[in-house]
Amino acid sequence: MTMFADTIFALSSGRPPSGVAVVRLSGPGAGAAVRALSGVLPTPRAARYGALRDPATGEVLDRGLALFFPGPASATGEDVGELHLHGGRAVVAAVLRTLGALPGLRPAGAGEFTRRAFANGKMDLSEVEGLADLVAAETEAQRRQALALASGALSRRIADWRAGLVKALALVEASIDFSDEGDVPDDLVAEARAVIVPLAAAVEVAVRDAGRGERVRDGITVAIAGPPNAGKSTLLNLIAGRDAAIVSPIPGTTRDVLEVHLELAGQAVLLLDTAGLRESADAVEQEGVRRALARAEAADLVLWLSDGAETPPAALARAIRVRTKADLGGPPVPPGWIGLSAHSGAGIEALLARLEAEAQALVGGEPALVSRARQRLALAEASGHLARAAGDFGGREELRAEELRLAARALDRVIGRVDVEDVLDALFGAFCIGK
Ligand SMILES: Nc1nc2c(ncn2[C@@H]2O[C@H](COP(=O)(O)OP(=O)(O)OP(=O)(O)O)[C@@H](O)[C@H]2O)c(=O)[nH]1
Ligand SMILES: [K+]
Ligand SMILES: [Mg+2]
């Protein structure tokens, strides 16, 4: 348990004015501060309603709820206090000013409550990352995934894997000890490998599934591509429900890549409008075409639009093909293409249904264990050591033991037991004040 000498406080609810404002305190002086304002220390974990006063003047600042959570059974592990106020700007300002005047109290920095919870072993690094994602979650899929991470889904799995590793390591070390005595320790090694092989497979599955988790967290990228004047910008505006992109009958209207954030079937989506693909003598348009191709190739999904039957270049062969301007008649929609009129709206439901199905195939199902590059890289390292640890060392079992130790260290890094200092500052700095 890390003891911090100072007591921090902050407005933990949103920006005033709001219906209710919650001010949190954490540290050794939290109880005394709550008592100073509310007159008595509330019974632990029970809300007490009453006047909240400035102890210096006796003036009533507000009437509200006071709570006290004694450490270590609190959110941060320290003594924690909460004041639930009327969410007016002046009310909140008066209470914060009063708290700041008490000895040993100071305003909290960004993420400082969470940092104390982490320091006191209330949360591990992956749970802190889950909490950061939960606060930032905008879609249903992001909320589910972040809640699983914040609730320790990855931490528990790591603990299981680590237990298996420790068991395998004990077997390998025993085999090394026995071999010193001249015995052939084949069954011990076989027993260790029987633990290592399925463990290596399980970690590898989680690493492979990480792309799905990262897509849920960051959003799926969907690029609209096609020849000039196919109606790409018109479709982007239709899906976005606003005039985000310039539409005109002039081919080559769109030059830069335009990005629109939206939610599709509970998933975060970044929809890209791109320049029409064609040979051009205009240097600016050439650059637009280059960017269009690059972004479309890197996208998770591509919508290929054409008002004729132009087919996508080989690099975009996987695209969903859309025949636009169906209201103008023209030849029949080619097999496998979706017919669309952005003007009448015909075909848009089929197009969205197809997009949702493809998005679901990319990111759907139970929340992925891993949703950040940092977690994936540490896990991939563990996976590499485990794969090697499953191999044949020609009797040099100390090499197997070393791979197992390195795998354990990489697993520890996922949950922040080792080598965390560099990630901590960036992570806590991204939290809001009061969290
Ligand atoms: N009749 C009809 N016209 C359409 C439809 N969709 C787009 N258009 C028209 O087609 C022209 C080109 O539309 P844009 O959305 O600018 O096409 P674009 O693919 O973005 O074009 P560039 O950015 O120049 O590559 C505009 O005049 C649109 O009004 C449609 O469904 N039906
Ligand atoms: K155009
Ligand atoms: Mg356009």
C-alpha cells in the first residue's frame, strides 16, 4: 500500500451546470474534510443528507449528500469522501474553494484518483486502460469491450496463463535438478510440454484476435472509391445525414480524403470519401488519386461505386460493388452488384445491411480480450517465447526454462507488473480530472 501524504479533491461529474455535481476526495485527510463541511463524519458507505458549511465562517454553501468510504476498502484504497451537490457553477466553485483552504488538501491532477488506485493495487494496468476506454466509449461495442477489460477479463486470463507457466517452469527446473543427479528426466519434460503447448496456442489465439479488439476501439474504416462523378460524395452525405462533402456535376470535385465518424449497428465507423480515380494531367488531382488509392487499400472495407460497369483495380478487388444512379435507368445492375439511387433512396437499405454484415464479420461476437497495440505487442512477445519453449532443446532444458521466464515477464508487462513507468504518464494524462 502506497501512502500519499496529501489529500486530493476534484469535481468528478461533468462540467457544471448539471443536476447534481459530485466532488470526490481521496487521501488521509478525506474524512476530516468531509466532517469539516458536513459537521459529522457520515457512517461509512451510507449517504448523509444535510447542510454543507464553510468551516471558517459557518456559512451554508449548499445542502447535499456526504459519504465516507474508509480505506483500504475504497475505490483508491485510501480514505475516500464524496459530496453530492446541486450542480450550479457557483455552488461547485464555493465547495472547491472551501476544500482547497483546508490543510493538506489540493486539487487533483488528471487521472490522479485512478493513479492512486493503481498504486494501491486496486486495479492493474489493463484494468486502468479498460477504464480509460469506458470513459471514452461512444458505441455499444466499445462500451461492452471496455467494461470487460475494466472488470478484469484480461487480468484473469493472464493470471490463469501465468499459473500454467509457473507449473511448467517448476517441472522444467525439476528436470534440470534431476539431470544433475544423472537421471534421464524425460517424463518431467514431457509433462511440462503438455502444459506449454496448449498455453502457447491459447495466447496465440488472443494475439490473433487483437485486431478485432483494436478495430472496435478505434473504429472500422470504410472507404468509398470509384471513378469521378460516380456519386461517391453524394453517398457519403446520404449515410452521414448531412452535407459533409461538396457534390457537383464536375468530375474531379473531391481532392482530399474526407472523414466522417458515424455509428453503424453499434460499431464506430470512419467513413472516407475519396477523389475519383482517373488518369489526370493536374498535379493536385494526381495527388488526390494517389491518396484515394492508398486510403482505400488500407481500409477495412471498401465501397466501389460506378454509374457504369467499371470494375475496381486489382488492389480493391475485395470491394463491395455498387452501381449508382439507378434512377437514370441504363443497363441492368451486374450480378453481385448492389443497385443504388442516392436521389430516390432505392437500394440504400440493402447497401447498409451489407455493410453492417461485413462489419459484424470483422468485429462482432464476444468482446476481444485485447484492444490496444500495447497489450497486443506484450502478448505477442509472450506468444513467441511460449512457441519456442514448446520446442526441442536437445537436452539443454535450461534454455526452455529461460524462454518460460521471458514469457512470464511479457505477461506481467500486459498487466503492468513490470516496466510500466513509461506507459503510466501517457495513460493517466489522458484521463480527465476527477477520474
Ligand atoms: N440521377 C442521379 N444523380 C446522382 C446520383 N448520385 C449522384 N448524382 C449526381 O452525380 C454528380 C456527381 O456526384 P458526386 O457525388 O459529386 O460524385 P463523386 O463521385 O463524388 O465525384 P468526384 O468527387 O468528382 O469524383 C452530381 O451531379 C450528383 O448530383 C443519383 O443517385 N442519381
Ligand atoms: K463530382
Ligand atoms: Mg466527390
